[in-house]
Amino acid sequence: MSNAKKMHIVFLSSWFPTGKEPFNGNFVIRHSEAVALYADVSFINVTSDPLSNKDGLDIAPGIYIIERKISQKIPKPLLPIVKLYYLWKLFKKAKKEKGKPDVIHSNVIFPGAFYAWFLKILTNTPFIVSEHWTGYLPESANKPGWFKLLLVKLLAKKASAVCPVSNHLKDAMMLCNIKANFRVVPNVVNTDLFNIKNKTAIKTGFQFLHVSSLIDTHKNISGLISAVKILSKNRKDFKLHIITCSRERNWEKIVDEQGLSCYVEFHYSYSPAQIASFFRETDAFVLFSNYETFGVVVIESFASGVPVISTNIKPIDELVNDERGKLIEVGNYKELARTMSDFIDACNRFNKDKIRKFATQNFSYESIGQQFLNIYKETIKLK
């Protein structure tokens, strides 16, 4: 496809990486990179937080990111109006630089689709929404209030398509009586960045990895630490590396108080390239969540040829099987400890190449980018 025939897609997101939260919505960046294989992509972002370190995000050079920082002192009732005004200005700048946008691709219905809807009214540009939020799940502790849910229902109807990242999330949204043109498109993994390479570092013992926000109600970090405590009583030949950008709860202190500092090591605010490097040095990835909408870290692990130990939750149960890891009971940290021990004893039982092949066939940039391209074409036809 020549540049003259490429569509121009404008991304905007409710979540975007900042200096404070470098992982916030980084999966949205990955979606935009997948789309950039087939279309011109602009990404507009207005924030009152410190702007992101784009170099640290390893964003593909083809993504045209335009950001505007606004004051943190703006009164809350005025904030949506101010953000809309500057998003409109950035939209016009993207139009000037890249040509008239064909579709706005919003991420997370609230509040992102609110701004996408108004930009549609102002510019006659249709919009779609990718949805990632866990709040719709029945088991989530962070459910939307009645007013927010009312707005979500309205915005979902205004979108040309709503694209949950899993069938599980779509079903949960439908149970909330959200009506939309649902088109499931999963998250994406950069299979060039997350890959199989020979280990470059000499490490002692079996290496486990966990990457998350460390929100306990969601990720069950306390249960993960309890499993490590049990495992440490029976063997010493392992280490759990935890990568996060969150310091809201002092998990390091908790680990130290339990005498586990020699078994658990924390790493903060690592870039995607650095995380990919950790995966290449990892023997198994551990996810002990109570619920998930997708689990990007799982497909990053697979792209790196690394098997996964995960709780038996949707939609992870559709990804992990005996060839790619092990599913365990939710909340059962004793079973987690036994499974981690089993992995150490049978560290060579998994075929790294087969694990990676599953990721490249189902979640590569080429696959996901083409799915979005087809949705954009349908959206333009229905305009």
C-alpha cells in the first residue's frame, strides 16, 4: 500500500504513560504501532501529569505523537472542557501534518470516548473504541457507578465499533446492558522486541518473573508472597523478580519483614526493551491474579518462549495450556508454591519455539493491525 493510499488514524486514550506511571496504557501504544503497519497514525494526548519519556517507551518512529500539558490547578468541573479544547487543537495539528483523519481510535470508553464523540461532532470524523477496563467484570472490586455506566452506554452507542480485548470482557459488558457493535480485537505483542535469545547473564537458580501494578485486590501480590514463603522453606534454588511502576504499598518492606529479600527482588519503571530483556533471562512467568481482561504480560511471555503459571481465570484459561504453562486455582497460594517447585524440577519440559509460535500467529503486529484495518474500512463505509 503506497503512502498516498494510506488511511490516517488519530489515536487518543483515557490512559497514557507519564513520567509518574510509565506503564499506564502502554498496551494502547502497542495497538497504535500495529495499526501503523497499514495506516498513518497520529496520537494526541492532553494531560495534567508530567509528560511521558517517549524515548523510554520505545515507540516506533512512525507514530506521530502530539502532547499538550495543562495545569494541575484547573478546577475539576472545567477540566473536560479544557481537555476537549486542546484535543481539538491537536487534532487540527495532526490534520495539517498528516492530512484529514479518516477515523478516531479511542481507547477505554470513559472518558476517552467522550472526547472522541465531541471531536466527531466538531469534525465529522467517525470513531471506534478499544476497551481494556476490568471494571465491567463481575469479580472486579472497581465497578462503575450508575452515572458512569449511563455515560458508557451512551458513548458505546455513538461509536461505530467497540472492540473489547477479549470475549470475556465483551460478555461482561453485555451483562452490564451495554449495547454496541462489538468486535473483539485482542492485545498485541511486539514479537521483534519480545523474542527468544540465548541468555546473556549467568544466574544462580531458577528465575521467576512477575510484572504488574501490584494492586493486591487485582493481582493478589500478598498471595504470591505467601507462596514464595512456603517455597523458600523447602528450597533455595530460585529467585522471583518483580517489575512494577507502583510504590503505593511498600511491598519491599513486607518482603524484608518476612525474611524473603534474598528470594524476591524488585525493579521499578523499566522500559519495554528492559522488560523484554528480563523475559529473555526468565525461566517462568507467574500471574496470580484474581481477574483479568486480557493479560498482555502473558503474550509477552509467550513471545519470549517463556511458560506461564497463572490462576485459572478468563480469558487466561484460553491462552495457557499444558504446552505453554500451568493453570492453578484462584487464591490457592499453596498450589502456587507446589507448581513453582514443579517448574524448577522440570525446567526443560517446555518447548520455547512452540510457545513463541503461538504468540506470533495470534498476537503479532501484522495480525492485530490487519484486524483494525478491516474495522476502519467498515467504519468509513458506514459514515
